[in-house]
Amino acid sequence: MSLNWTVTSHAENKKPRRSRVLSTLFIVLIFVAGPALIGIGSVVTAAEDELARTGTHVEGTVSDVRDSNKASRQRFRVDYLDNDGSSHVAWVSWSTKTKPVVGQNVTVIYSDSRPGSAIVEGYDGEGISLTGVGVVLTVVFAVLGIVLVTSRHRGKAQRRSAAAAGEGT
């Protein structure tokens, strides 16, 4: 009677486990990113809505418009004075439908406790953008996850069928 022994080093046993853990963490991070951005965007949007209801309204002037082929980089600068006469600047995103013009007057709404924190009436705040990115990431990663899980199960089924066919011969 002979015994066949296979020696496996400790490092060889650790490597697959470590890669599985890292893969799992990466997948969890991907699936959490979208909903997290939706949550953060919703909180920011609620704060912007509250500022719109309770903030101080003043007139501001568009002093710079940054045009870009990427919507995320379409921003404009608004200069405004608070009720104390201090000068402030707000950078605001704009969509293709609502491009501002340098010199245009706009309504700025700022917080009395933080006059440098402002939104511009008629333009979406940052919360809408965060929520939108979160929704897109959630949908893309959900579809990707479904495709990966489905293909993995198909691959296992095909390997089992092939193994069963091989045993029958």
C-alpha cells in the first residue's frame, strides 16, 4: 500500500481566498455606490429645497459661462451681494436648455447663516446630479450583475453536463 501525499504551501492556500475576498468587497462596493449616491443626492436636494423656501433672495449677475461638450463641466459664475453688502460668488451647473448669458440677472437664494452657500433660482442644484449618477450606476451595475450571475450559472450547468457525458462513455 502506498500513500500519495500532496504538499501545498500556506501561501498557495491563502491566494485564492484573498482574491475571493477582494472580489467580494469590490462587488459589494459597486452595488453600494449607486444607492449611496442616490441617498446623498436626496439629502442634498432636500437641503436645497429648504434653502429655496427659507433663504434670502437677492439679485445676482452672471459673470462667466463655462461651456463644454460634457454636461458635468457646464457651469456658470454668479456674483451677488448679501444684505450686509459683502460680495459672494456661486458656481452653478446648467443644462443645455437653460444656458445663461454673461451679464444676465438671476435670482440668488442664500442662507443667512452662510451667505456664501447659495443656489440660483431656475437651475438644478448638485443634489439632482448626484441622484442621477446614482440611478445610472444602480441600473448599470444591476444589469451587469444579472448578466454575470446568469452566465456563471450557465457555465456551471454546461460543465456538469459535459462531466456527466464524459462519465457515461
